Amino acid sequence: MKCKSIYWLAVVMCLMALGCDNTDDGSYVAPITLYEKLNGNWGLTNLKMVDEVAKANKIEPNEENLSTYFNYEDFKIKFNVDEKNQPSSYEVTGDVPPLFAPKGYWALSSDFQPTNLGETKIYLYSDAQKTQKTDELKLSSVPGSNEELEFQLIHSSGGSPFVSYVFKLNALN
């Protein structure tokens, strides 16, 4: 009986030893940046103009849907990145009145989505060196599994916003 117990103990120990396997964590992969998420073609689903003065003073109406006016249903924007997933150029297409420069170069205020209450901005530039900023867009919603993007263009005077445009877009890729 003692011999059988030792035999079974040896079998169990062998099985346990064979069951232990070194886990392969794989090789290093760079984290996914916001640039990778914004890269590609985006089509407008909704454009809303907000009267910031009326909104601050609780005057109604303070919003107007512009999506179906001025051909904005044709609005598309393409954000391009280079082979290292760094931002390069952007271009707006569609026969729409420009609310910001229709083509140029872009960058983000942060490569990654902030973990605090901070906001990320899309900076638009007229030159490839990114020294001549033309506009600034506030990133409101980052594309994820739903492939939706939202940003806001705010016009200010003397540091006070008076009108903003909220763009809601879907991925066209």
C-alpha cells in the first residue's frame, strides 16, 4: 500500500511539474495613441451652432442644428498620420462654407487621453513645421468601439466665447 501511495504521489508531482509553464508575455508593443484613433476619414452626422452668450444668460433658443443647411451633410474631414503614427496633414472636403481652415497640418495637445478632468485639443496649422496655428478644436468625444468623434470649435472675443460649433462625426474607413 505504501508503495502505491508513493507511486501516485510521484505521478501527481510529475503532472504538476508538467502543468507549470512559463507564460510568454510577448514582445513590447507601443501603446495606442489618440493619433491612431483619429487617423482616417470622418463624415459629419450632426453640426450644432451654440450661442454661448445666450446660453450663459439662459436665453432660449441658444442652439441651432446646421447639419442640413449650406451643404454640411457633405462635410468630410480626413486626418492623416505618417508611418510612425505621428500627425501630418488634414483636409476638409465637401462644398461647405469653411468654419476653420479647410486644409493644413494638425497635432494634439496630448498623445493620450487624459486620465484627469483635463481636455485634449486638436491644433490646426497652416505649415508643416507647425509654427503658424490657424485654429484650435476641443476634442469632446474620442473614437473607441463606436467609431464616433466629436469636437468643438469655439470663437471668442476678448477671452469670452460667443459662439461654438459642435461637430459629430462617424468613421468612414
